[in-house]
Amino acid sequence: MNAGPLKEYEQCLMQMLLNHGAVDDEVIVAFLEQYQEKYKEKVDSLQEIFRRINHRIRHLSLEVRSVVEISADHQRRISHGLVNTLEDNILKKFGTSLSEEETIYFADLCINLSSGPMSTKDIESLRIRPWSASQVASVLSKLEKLCWIARNHRGYWVLGPKSYLELRQYIERAMEESEEGEGAGSSSSSSSSSSSSSSSSSSNNNNNNNNNNNNRLQWPQILSY
């Protein structure tokens, strides 16, 4: 791999990724095709471009990754974004363009969205913060613009490509802690009951565990370069 400076179109692509939370594959492909047509310069494959960029930026604890999502209506979507490879404080992880209050709000919201799509009214009813409907709508719009959340084909809110690229460890750890807390509560209740009810409780616990596994977020494919 050529370890020299980034080519002009690679620098442009790097700036595009810096300016947006995530960029659709179609947008990047169109940009490269236009660049090639305009300057009559052959561009490398997207995979090779991302490898070269990563070679230059990994010392900054950043790298380009891609997420391949398959929607409920079987549409395939590929998005690319810059990922902070250090799991540091949440505010830095979620991006400095979010205020501290917005960051705390999203830290709770993304866990709820990991359980499935939600309508705006569903999100308002969570009462994560004592905000008005217009304040919630404003924050959701901002999070959507940054690609942390998105709307599915039915108009419900879901995790966006930036969340899939950045927040897997955070979300999975939060879900595991939640499941462990529920399991501990069930075990405590079970131990104080009779042996016959204990058997029934054990069966319920198994059912709950199966439900937790069924409700666990199915993470889309993440591509590294």
C-alpha cells in the first residue's frame, strides 16, 4: 500500500466524512465518479481509499468503518463514517456538537431504541428530560441530522448508522447490565418462595431470558479496512 500523502480526492472524501456523521455509499460513489470525469484521473477502489485514509489517521484513534443495514422491507443500505476507536467519556464519543444535556438525553434514548422502533409520542412518553414536545422534536431532528438516529420505512425512529458504527460496546453493556439487574430481582423473589413456586419461578426466568435474547438488538454488519 502506498504510504505517501493522501491524494486530492482522498482529502476531499476525508473532509466529507468529517463534516457528516455518516455518508451513504451512493453519495461517495457519485462523488468519485464525478471527480474522475472532471479531472480525467483514475481513482482507486473505495476499499483501497479507506485503507489509505486509515493508515494516515489511526494514530489519532480514528478510522473509517462502514455499516451494512438491511431494513425490515429488505432494502440494503451501506453507510461510511469516521469512528473514534477509544471508548472515552460519553460526551466526546457522541460528538462535541451535542450539548451536555443533549448527550445525557441521547445516552438514555439510544438504549431504548435498541429495543425496537419508536414513534415520536413513544419517545416523548419516556420523559427522559422534562422537555416540551417542541424541545424533544428539536433534539430528535438534530440527532437525525448527525446520523445518530434515523427513520425507518414506516416513519418510526430507529438507531442511525453513526450509532451502529460508534456505540456497540456502550449499548450492549447497558443491555447486559439491565438483564443482570432483572435476573437478580427474579432470583431474590424466587429464593423467598416455597420450593413448588420456585420451580414455577425458574420456568418463568427461563422464559424471560429467552425473551431477552429475542429482544436483543441484531447488530448489522460492520466493515473495517
